[in-house]
Amino acid sequence: MNAPSSPAGLAAGLDFRQRLMAMLGLCCVLIMVALDQTVVGTAMPTVVADLHGFALYAWVGTSYLLTSVITVPVFGKLGDDHGRKPFVLTAIVLFTAASMLCGLAQDMLQLVLARALQGVGGGMLVATTFACVPDLFPHTRERLRWQVMLSASFGLANAIGPSLGGFLTEYLGWRWVFFVNLPVGVVSLWLVWRFLPVIRHDERPPSRLDWQGAVLIALFLGSLQLTVEWLPQHKSPLLLAALAGLGLAALAALLWWEKRSPNPLLPPSMLSHKGLAPLFGLSLLMGFGMFAVMYYAPLMFQAGFGLSPNQAGLLVTPLVVFITIGSMLNGRIVQRMKHPTRLLGLGLLMFAATAALLARTSPSTPHALIFANMMRSGPADA
């Protein structure tokens, strides 16, 4: 029998109502994060036209991604050591405040900086929200039944995100794309504060964080992004070479350090695993493609084809809807496959075909054909 002070004992002491309300709070958190990932792309062409900063267009997305990628492993470890509730609450406040700053931005630089801050909150939320479910439901069967709530919330937010972003941009203004997070954030903050328990899994003193690894990851990803961003802008070759050299040096230092760190953010054994390494590589390629479609397809539809934000959002919606459907189907199929990487490889080929067709799309292309192309790309990205 578990001791009352053990994580399983604390979870067993929660009644049905507290678990339900805590899960509703976590669902609101996921809705907030998922909405932010899908509504922004549809609004971006209008944002750029209003703030006059096309040179920083990509940075609105990449600043968020860079900071969130770094914070996910950091706060995942902190949540293990200190309990997840304080970090969930802090992340909700930070994410909501950053969303308000995004909506109040007066130029593109302010928006990029606010998005970077929002990425810190988003990374904290991703690192801690999903990990709260095993805290509430230690038994696997019970956990899987309740986890359907999170999957449904995430899928619903993904499905309505692009069309909601287009609607808000067209009828209320692009700033409401960010302000929509405020009421969801307030509700999730109250539910999590009131009903989510504090559960620590590690009774030992907290271990030292791998801050050196986090800094090296930031240097590598930041210099890589700047190099890619400035290369077509014909910046000084010396500057580009210095940035590329900094990125390679940071990568080499990261690999060297993570092999020697007692608590590495990126365990070398995970990256060198024969089964996981191909998955990481294919997922990286898919991530590049997904980012390009989510941020640049609305730009093509609006600035290139003259469509309204609402129309552009509706054309992108099949992509995110079928990503959700594909994720559910693929989760069942992968369990029955001897070589799951083949499914990811097939998805990459399907997405490449979709990208090729999008590249040949013109203002005269029927919307039904674009719609069908987006539908096919969804399961590929899942």
C-alpha cells in the first residue's frame, strides 16, 4: 500500500470532482497554447501590412519556437524536482501577459520580443501540462481514459484556429488574435490554482540544471536562424561566415558538453539510439515544412491571391483538422507496425507532394483543389 505522502498516495486521495476540475483547467491551458499556434499564421499578413516590418516576418514564429524549445527541457526537470503546479501557474500568467503585449505591439520588433516571451510561457506550459496527467492518474488505464479530454481539447482548438484567426483579423482587427488568450488564461489560472494538487516525484534534493546546455542550444539555434534569415538579404559575407562559424562551434560544444554533463538536457544516448535517431531527423524535416505552410501559405493566399483573412483561414483549416485526425489514426497504426519509421517516411513524401502542388498554385486555382491538397497534407504532418 502506498504511503499517503507518496505521489500515488496523494493522487489516490483526490475525489472525482477535484480531478475533473483540474483536468478542465489543463484542457483550458492546452486550448490556449493550441489556439496561439494556429491563429497567428492567418493574421500575419495583416500584421505586417499594419506594422510595416516584413523583414521580421519569420521571426514572429521563430522567436516563439526558439525560446519554447529551450524552456521545455528546463522546466520539465524543474517540475520533477519541485512539483508542477507552481510552474503551470507561473506559465499561465507569463503566457497571458505576453499575449497582451503582443496585442499592444506598436512595431514588429516589439511583437517579436513579446512573442519570444510568450514562447517561454508556452514552453513551460508544454513541459508541465502533459506531465500533470500521470500525477493525477497514476494507473495507466485510468490515465488513458482521462487523457481523451486533453486530446479532444487540443484537436478542437487546432480545428477552429485558422478560421478563428481569419474571422478575428477581418472583423475585429489582428490584435484580437492575441487578446483571445486573455479570457482563456484567466479561466485556466483559476481552475489550476484551485484544484490542481502539488505533487513531487523526487524526494531527493533538486539536482543541478544543465544551464550550459541551454545556453549552447540557444546559441546554435539563434545563429542558425540568423544565417538563414540574412543569407538571401545579401548581408556581409564576413558576417554570415561568422554567424555560421558561431553556430557550428556552439553545436560542437553542445555535443561535447552533453556527453560530460551529469544531467544533460539532450542525453547523447537518446540522440544516438538507432531507433530514435531517424525519427528525430524526419521530425525535424517535417517541422521545417509545417512551419513554412502555417506561416507562408496565408501570406500567399492574402498578399498574392488577394483573398481576405477569413478566406485564407478557411483554406488552411483542413490542414490542422486532418493533422488531428491523422494523429489519432497514426497512434493506433504505429502500435501494429514493426518499422514505425516507414510511416513517418511516407508522411514526409506526402507532405513533399503537397508542398510541390502548393508551389504551383495560382490565383486561378480552384479553392476546392487547394482544400483537397491541404486535407492530404494533414495526415502527413501527423
